[in-house]
Amino acid sequence: MIPSDETLTESGIGPARKGRILLIACGALAREILDLKAANGWDHLDLTCLPAKYHLWPEKITEAVTEAVAKHRDAYDGIFVVYADCGTGGGLMARCEELGVEMIEGPHCYSFFEGNDAFAAREEYTAFYLTDFLVRQFDAFVWKPMGLDRHPELRDMYFGNYEKLVYQAQTEDPALDAKARDCAARLGLTYERRFTGYGDLGPALSRL
Amino acid sequence: MADEEDIILSELDDEELVLQMHDDLYDGLKDEIEEGVRILLDRGWTPYDVLTKALVAGMTIVGADFRDGILFVPEVLLAANAMKAGMAILKPLLAETGAPKVGKMVIGTVKGDIHDIGKNLVGMMMEGAGFEVVDIGINNPVENYIAALEREQADILGMSALLTTTMPYMKVVIDTMKEKGMREDYIVLVGGAPLNEEFGKAIGADAYCRDAAVAVQTAKDYMSRKHNKLAAG
């Protein structure tokens, strides 16, 4: 069963304790990982997700991953961290190396969803990205934490230098497309939908 | 009868008014800050005193509460907007009255990065502390930094980045300064959410500044060391 977005944002999910390799992932990636697991029959992979809201304070991610590795490592043959750098300034990768666990490559999920090489080649630094999860959770991750629900006048201080919102669609979902378009309008940005599927995520997990 | 919440700024004495302005700044009340600034000026306060005692002191409280997790980015931005409005009134007057100048800073966000909220806050607080600030904006290649430093005869270079992918560009700038034999002529301060002290050291900056208040204090410390060095030399 797929957990609710609210659960994935606020509290994360614990492992099912089935499988010999544990994925420690961001809650924002749970649906995609569970879908890949089911589609490919990757029963050797177990999944625990940390609350996606840690993205609002990236400094929490490294410590939370460290704690999760310590908590679970004795129960599994291996651990794989499904976080990109996610604003930790290289801190998460350094910690994973210290802990002797591997992690997925890339600066952000929206980089590996597109494919890290393709994403880097675009040099699209005036784009603001949303994934399926972030479209669904736009208010929880963008609108409210930035105070735009209370102070819409701050919008251009945050987004004045951006030009477009790119919705990287992991799935074909007209409702999400419409919502993402509305998100772009609320931020005063032009809109582009780009279907990415799961990008580098599938190949990274298939190697485990 | 006036509501208890209604405070008539012009009826407060100087001390009460300054404290009220600290509160208003904290609450991001732009109109009230503009009014308070005008009242103090009308009462004969120097622009420098209004800036430091009412605005900078108020913004320092905001900065401390942000650091302690009591205030968050939206509230800080509202406070900054209010302070900016007050400073817009004071700036021309400060230029006329010859307020003390502590030093000159060139500040900008690095190439490939368009984020400027932190940079703008640092620039504003540096101005409030008496620094002349030349803001070269966002997405700056190394050439922009070098040209601005030379053109402005600055004391300090401030570089900002919000992305893990763009922060290494700060090293490109510092290495270019070294190649040109100009690194030692400037104090280099770096900041931005994904940075830390270790990174600042690794790229050869003089200091990493975790927030605007730290940037101001660090800049002041380095400027005073520079003056001491010059005096001793």
C-alpha cells in the first residue's frame, strides 16, 4: 500500500523488514521507488523513508540518514541511500563515505529524474523544478514555508530571478499537469511540462 | 477612545519610539518604519543615529532570532523590506552628512546561480554597518568580480551561492585572483546555505559567514586588522 503524501512529508515510513538490502530514501521518492520495486519484482529491496519535510532544513538530512544507517545496518546485508546531495553541500556524500554506504548520484532528485548528464548539460539555472510529489505537495513545500500564503508580496523576492517552472512528470497524469500549470501561474512563471519518467533512479536501483 | 493596540508613534518619546521601531521592524511594518525614521529626523536625530540605533539595532534582533530558529525566512524578508524602506530615506542624507565609512565591499552571486536573498540581506546589513556596498547582482562570471574589485578599489569581496553545484565556482574566482597576484589585496568572504567553514577554508577564502550578522562582524574584524597592519607598517 502506498502511504499518503502527508505521511511521507511529516513522518516518513519504516521498513517492511523484508529483503536483504535497505533503501534509506527521502519521503518524496517513496511512490516512485515502490512502483519500480513492484514493476521489476525487486523483492530483495526493502524501503524506509525519512520525512520529506527535511528538505526545508537540509542540514537535518545528513544527521537523519546517519541515524537511520546506525539503526538498521545490522539487520541488512547492505544499505543504499536514495538521497541526492539535496542542498547538503557535499556533506551527505562525505558522511555516506565515512559510513561505508553508497548513495545515488546527483545534486537533486530533479537532476537524476531527468538524468544527471542531461540535466547538467541544460544549464537551466533560471528554472524552478517540481516533480510529481512536489506538485502534489506544493503548498506544504513551497507556498506555506515561504510564507506566500500570508505574504504574497514576497513572491518576487523569492522568484523574481526565475523565468519558468518546469514540471518534471514522472507519470502521465493530466490532473497533476493542470495543478503544476496553476503552480507556475501562482509563482508568476511560464510553464513547461517535461516527461522524465524515473530517469537515473531505475538504473541506480537495478544495480543493487 | 483609541484602541489600546493603536500606538501613535509621534506621541512616544525618543527612547520609546526607538523600541517601538525595533518591534515594528520585527513585525515587518514598512509604513511604520518610514514614519518612525521621519519622526526621529524631524526631532533632530542625525541620519547615522537613526540608522544604527533604530534600524540596525532592530535588524540585529531579527537576525539573532532567525539564527535561534524563532523567526523564519518570510519574517526576515518582511523585516528586511521594512529596513530597506527606512534606509531609502536615510541614504541620501547619510551621503550629505558624511557618515563614517568603514570599508568598501563588492558583493555578488556566482555564475550559474540566480539566488540573491542572502546576498541582498548581507549587502543591506553591511551598508547599515557603514560599509559602502557595490552589488554586482547574480550569475557573475569571474571577469565580473575581478573588474568590479579593480574598478571600485574595494577592500572586501563577498561571494554568495545557494546551490551545491555552483558553490565550487567561488574557488575559480579565488584561484584567478591568485593567478593575477591580487588575492592578498582583498578580504574574501563567502556565504550561502550549502557552505560551511571547512569549505571556506578549502577554497582559500578568508572566512565563511553563516549569516548577515556574522558577515558584518567578520568584515569589521578584518578591516580593523587591515588598518592595524597599515598603521604598524
